[in-house]
Amino acid sequence: MSLEPRSSAGSRITLVDQMQITDANLSGNVHGGTIMKMVDNAAGLAAVKHCGGHVVTAAMDEMSFIEPVYVGDIVTVRSSVNEAFTSSMEIGVRVEAENLATGRTVHTSSAYLVFVALDEHGKPRPVPPLLAETEEERQRQHEARLRREARLARKRAIDEARAAKGEF
């Protein structure tokens, strides 16, 4: 596998699905878990496109539900790699829902996920660096680095608290 930088554009994925009654609660609102599964699928595909191999979800953070999604809505999930680290990648995901009867489209959800690339033995492996080609991609890359620092700081704090309690 080449570790030549790869563009963010090369990792873009778009998934589209119409929401069915089996996706919803009794009020006709689509379950958050249904949307989260679509987000995880789209992000995983973007990660695979970037690294060219097997990946696993390591984290999902900053998942927000801004607007409800209803039965019959056409849901579009867009994802792409924001930044690539040593063996992990942050993927940004945006979800929109379109009401076919009215034509109204709303931004319903956003999320950031971290995926780790695995080798044939299930161990983390290096991923290609990300080539940010536009100002927007460079901004997303910068923000991904900041979120990574925050994730790592939270992990260190949790590990220290567990160690202090003798949980390790």
C-alpha cells in the first residue's frame, strides 16, 4: 500500500435512502439510532476509500440532532476524511433530509467519527497522509487536529482517574 498523500475529495461518500415506517417510532420520527447507523456506514466507507483497506470505528463524537427526520423523507448522508493521523482518520459527516411533498431540505445531523485502519492481523497500520487542497479542507483539517488533541486529553484524564482508583 502506498503512503502517498491522498485528497479529501477522493474519500467523499454520499449515501441516500428513503425512511420507512420500520425506521421510526410511533410518532413517525425516525430513530436516532437509524441515523447513527447511516452515519457510521458512510464514515466507514470514506475511511476505506482513503486507506484502501479494513477499518474499525474507534470513536463517534459531537453527534448532533438538529432537526427531526420523518417517515418518507429522503435522507442524504455525506462524509469525507477531515484528517489522517498515524493509523487513524477523522471523518466528518453531514446528514440532510428532504420532504418530497414540499421539497424542503434541512440539515438534520452532523458527526465526527474516528476510524483505525487494520492490517491482516487486526493490528493498527499506517494510513496515507491527507492532502487538503482547498481552504475549506485545510480548515477542516485544522479543526480535526484540535478535536484529536481534546480526545487524547480526555483519554489521559480518564486513564489517570482509573489508575488513581487502582482500576488498572
